[in-house]
Amino acid sequence: MSDDLDDIQAIFFEECAEGLATAESGLSAMAAGDVSAKVIAGVFRAVHSIKGGAGAFGHVALTAFSHRFENVLDEVRAGRIAPTPGVTRVMLTAFDILSDHVAASQGTKPVPADDAVLAALDQILVDGGAPDIVAEPMAVAVVAPMDDDPFGFEPVVAEVESFDPFGFEPVTVALDLLDDSVAEPVPWTVTFVPSNAALANGGEPMLIVRELEMLGGTVVAADLSRLPPLRDLEPEHAYIGWTLSLPGDVEEQAIADCFDFVAPNSIVEYARGVVVPEDAPVAAPVVEMLVATPIAPPAPLAVARPTAPPPASSPAARAEEHPEPVRAGEPVAQTIRVDLTKLDMLLNLVGELVIRGSILADRLSPKDQERVELPQLSRLTREIQDTVMSLRAQPIRQAFSRVPRMLRDLSVETGKQVILETIGETTEVDKGVIEKIGDPLTHMIRNAVDHGIESPERRLAAGKPVQGTIRLSAEQKGARIFVRVADDGAGIDRARVRAKAIEKGIVAADAVLTDEEIDQLICAPGFSTAETISNISGRGVGMDVVRSNVEALGGRVEISSVPGKGTTFTMVLPLTLAILEGMIVRLAGQRFVLPLANVIETVQPEPGQVRPTTTTGEVIELRGDYLPVRRLTRTFGLADNDALTPEESLVIIVESETAGHVGLMVDTIDDRREVVIKSLDQNLHPIRGLGGATILGDGSIALILDIEALVGPSAPLTRYTPKGLAA
Amino acid sequence: MSKTILTVDDSASMRMLLKASLTAQGFRIEAANDGRHGLERMSEVKPDLLITDINMPEMDGFELIEAVRAKPEFRGVPILVLSTEFSDEKKARARDAGATGWITKPFDAAKLGTAIRRVCP
């Protein structure tokens, strides 16, 4: 159960993330002036749901904070507090703290200090958010005489702390006047007369009587006086009342609990005392009965009242008070949740189907293929595959959602004013990709604010608007997603970048570099031009991390910059991590898949071009450079290693993060194609350099090479999985 | 025979939590993710008890209860509201719509079971 609970909790946190995204976009819309009921209701519901789940999972601080945030939202939703810019500002701050509370509940952040914002929220409840808006209706509700209230609205007074988490209505209160001198607890007398309508709404008064009996109660009298003649009897009306006697040691709360769901207008009384005589007028009106019922001294005092709803609940008043929120056209995606493993299973199966299809195509002549309608079948299969892929796709909005918050923080830290423009946030990308671009995106935004956007003074001096603009956009082109972060800042100072790179020994002092090459230096490991280590960029990670993260996803980072106009960083990402573009190579008769993203070029070595060295084995001479060469047949210990001379082989130059350019010697290249990545079962012993497997058109299995692990010095073992989710 | 309960809540974690706690207490649980879906599932599941949230997109709890009660075959089915809301006004409104009872979130699994047996023995 506790494992289950962890799983459920994980889903709760996903919902929190969605809720926060909804709340943030709603609050942003409110800040921008859209204070429609729909937007406010959306924000309210998001915060409300977070509160509900937080309570269920025992996150006390999160529950408490979201509750107080919700109180203000509820007032705004009900129109009792106007969503002025001031109020919205406080709510945006509250939103930030709420996000921190969610993170704290997940254990990824410390519990935030929320006193200040709670005080601000409470202040809004007191003064409506601004001194000039007098909270007239609220003040009146408390003080004004009730006759003035057109709806007969009854202010709820001081009953809040006696709130019973299960009660529909507060029920009868019995005053227990027993003192210590009484040794034996006096038995309870309970009178229960269900209202006429007690059988409506799925109610069943007999269940209450039975529950009282379970507590040890005995029915001592049944009042049949309201029972009409048979011909007038309404089968759905309740007519009978009961008087029960319960043992004195039953706790009062236990009796009260039995009446949790009692129908309104029922008579419920319970008091310690002797059993009412049989002929007591049980069904008499309540007030009379209180007088008429003889109660033995020391008289327990029973205060009984019909459990009538307050007058405020008259339909007209409610309709006036709470107009139905407009629900049509709400921007809430209609979704069902599917276990990701099921989706991946489906993806795997469709992958198999595609493979079986190509096996069939291999075995059948074109004429036979036509005869069995194989082309049509293949087209359908491909469509199914695309659809299943799209099921894993999610709007990139999720990755973008934390940017506004971050920009607000950055603005405060740097004193730079930044406007965010977001374009294409509905672009759909594989879930695995979305999960992995968060960090690179964060660095790119930080970098843009810290290094791109100038200080307000410098912007003014340059004749630009004081506020800088960062445009965050996403678009799909073919099988690639382009995510751009464009700023309108000063652009890359190439002279400074070049000087820095020379100083750091990244390039030679006399190197001739194009503008593009200089721009790329920003992503070189160990490069940083920030003159002071700022709080923002100086966190020990730089654009080199962005580049390596993106490349690990099979993508690349492009930089373009115009001096004085701004810089654009573009992440070019694959649509999915479940399909890989690979080069099929052959080693000692076996086929392997080499990810095309790593491949720089292939070389047919001339005699003498590959030569042995004393330390590292072999090198290849390539345009004046020497690159290390690995014979993969040796690496994997394949049977007929060294059967071929270098001249009979091919050397594929691959690029790795850790080892730079390395040559891999293979026997030959068979093909270049997209393959569906299959994970290697966890029960197989991991082999360095093998990341996964795929099934080729002829049904044979080919292992997928993991270049980083293969050529890197001690890169950790990684496995490709079809999910692309290997953490 | 174990009783069947239809739970309607837009939060998946809440649905799963309900399912886990109530299945353990011998109930059979079916779920729907909003009022509209809940109404559809009523006819299909024919539950012994309906437990619904209030704040949901696409037909909230009040609307769902009214719609369920409007169908003659469901007039006698007990309906419990399970919500973080607890204002008397909302409770009265749920009652008017046709709810049998109201339970405030967060819930304690054992107490929830007791409360359920109070209307659905």
C-alpha cells in the first residue's frame, strides 16, 4: 500500500505541476487585464485541487498555505473582492510561494518563508486589497440588522471552530451536567423523528436506527402517530419516529456521528436521562415536547432544534449570490491518463509490426506484395506508428511554464526589466524530450538575461526601450523541434569572447576564426565571460552544459547574434527519443547501429594512414591531425578480429562529448535508416558501449552503440530505452 | 456481495487514493474524471453509492447530483459529496440538489469507510 501511495503521490505532484501551470497562466492573464469569471474560476480550481490533494497526503504546510490563498481567490471569484492590479500582484507572489511549497512537499526545496505573503493575503481579506475600495458588503454582513438583508442572509457567527468534518448540519447539542459524584453513567435517551422527506436523496432512516442499535441501543418506543391511512400513504415519505435507550458509557460523539447524514428538518434529540414514558407525545412539535417531556433530575438539559438549513439557502438567494461559472470553452484539455508503460508497450508492438512488415516485403516479390496488398498494410502500419508516437507527445508549454517565474526572479536579482513573449507553446514534443530540456532552457534564459539584455541605463543610452524582450518560441520542422530563446540585447561581443578564449587557452592566439566559430566558443567547456561571478550565471554551469545536454538528446545548439540587436540560441531537438536515425555497420559479420547524430564523416583509409602508436593503440592521420582509432571488433572481442587490414575497413569519425573526435574502425557500412529503439532487458549484464537494440527488416537483431560510453574515458554506462526516459 | 461505488473526481491522485483505501475495505470502485463522465458511467456501472467532488471542469458536482437525481432509476442511490469545501451554503446547496451527505477532504480512510456504511451498508 505504501508503494501504491508513493505512486499516487507522484501523480499528485504531476497534477500540482499542471495546476500551477494553469494558475500561473490565469494569474498572468489577470495581470494583463483579463479578469473574466472563467479565468478566475480556473485559478481558483487549480489552487483548490492542490489543497485537496495536499491534505490527503498530509502535506501540512502546503495545505495551510493553499487554504489561505484559496480563501482570497474564493472572495475574488464570488465578486466580493475586486481583482485590482494590487490584489493580482499579491496573488502572483502567493503563487510563487505556492510553487515553493509544492517543491518543499516534494523535498526539492526548503519550506519557504510565507509570513509576508500570508499577511498580504489576510490584508486583502480585511480591506479588499486597496484602501480606496471599502469592503462595504462584508462589514455590513456582520453588523447590519438582518431585516435589511433582502435575501434574509443570515451571517454565520462563531460556529466555525465547532465545524464537524463529517456533519451536514450541526446537530443537537446535549449538555452533560453529570458531576463526579455520579458513579454509573446515566443511560442516553435518543429521540429520532425523521422528516417527511427523509427517504429522498437516497436516505434511509432505518440505517441510523440500526447504527444506534449497533452502539448497544434498544428501541423503546415507536411513534406511529403520523402514519396516515393506507390510501393516503406515500411510499416515499417517512412517517415513523423512534425513541431509543443507549448505554451510558457510549460517547456523545459516537451518537452524534450516527446522525452525520440525517435529513434536514428531522428531529434529533439525545440526552442522558430516564426513558420517556411510552405515552409521551414523541411526535408533538419540538418546542412543546421540550416542555412536556418529564425528565428526571439532575435534569440533563436537551437543546433540540430541527436541522433546518439556514434561510440563506433559499434558491433565489443562491442564484443571485453565486451565478454559475461559465464552463464552456474553458482551456482545459480533455484528457485521460494512461500508464506510460502501456503506451510504451504499444509503441514497442507497433515497432514490431513495422519490422514484420518489412520482413514480409523482403520475402515477397513486388508482384506478390501487390497481391496481398502489402503496400496498403504498410501505410496503415506507419500511420498507426505515427499516431502512437503522437500519444507520447505533449505540448511544450509544460517546459515553458516555469520561465515566467524565473524571469520575475531574475528581474529582481539583476534590476533588468524583461518582457517575455511566448510563441508556439502548443507545439507537441515527446514527453521524454520535454522532461530533458527543462535544464538547458533554464540556462539559456538565465544566460539571455545575464549576458544578453543590457542594464536599463545602457538600453536607454542605446536608444532601446528600457524593458528588454525575450522571445521564447517553439516550432516543428520535419522530424525536428526548434526551440529558440531570442533576446534583444547587445549581442555577442565577439572581440571579448575571442580574447577570453585565447586567455583561457581554448584557441590559439593566432587562430583565424569566423564569427560563427567565435559564437560557438560560448559553448566551449570552461568558458565564461562574465566579469563578476553573478548569482545567476555563476552557478558552476554554463552553456557548455546546455550543449552537452542537448547533444545527449540527439540535438544541437545553434547561435546567431547581431551586435547591438540581440542573440538567438536555438535548440534543435528530435521529435522523439524512441526512434533513432542510425548507420547500420558490420563488425565481424554482425550488424550494429551507430547513432547518426554522432557521425562526422567516414574515411576509407589509404595504406599507412592508420598507424600504431606505443601508448594508445592506433591513430589515423586526417588532414594533418591525428585522431585515435578504435577497432570495434577488438573492443567487443568478436571472433575474427583483425581479419581485415585498415585498408580493407572503414573508419567512421564520431564526435563525443568527453573524448572529442575519435575514429571507429568497422568492416563496412550496410545501410542508413531509422530504427525503433528497444531497451535491453534489465536482466542482461550491461556491456560498456552498448546502449540498446533494434530489430532490422530481416528480423535479425542489431545492437545500438553508445558512443559516449564506447570512446569516453570512464563515462557511466547508459542504456537507451524506448521511452527515452532513462534518468 | 461487495458494494460498488462510483467515485467522481477530476484529480487522478484523489481517484487512486479513494480506490486504494476503499478497495482495501471491500468495496468495488469505479471512477470517472468529471461530472459529465460520471453521469455517463452511472448508467453503465449502476453503483450502490456515488461519491463526487464539487469543483470539477465539465459539469461540477452540484450539476452532476441534479442530473443523477433527475433520472428515476437513480432516485434512491445514496450520493456523498467529498470536497475540500465546507461552507454551510455549499452543503445546503448539495443537499437541495439531492446529496445524501457531505464528507470534507482530507479524509481518513477508516472514517470514510464508516461514513459510507452509514448510507450504504
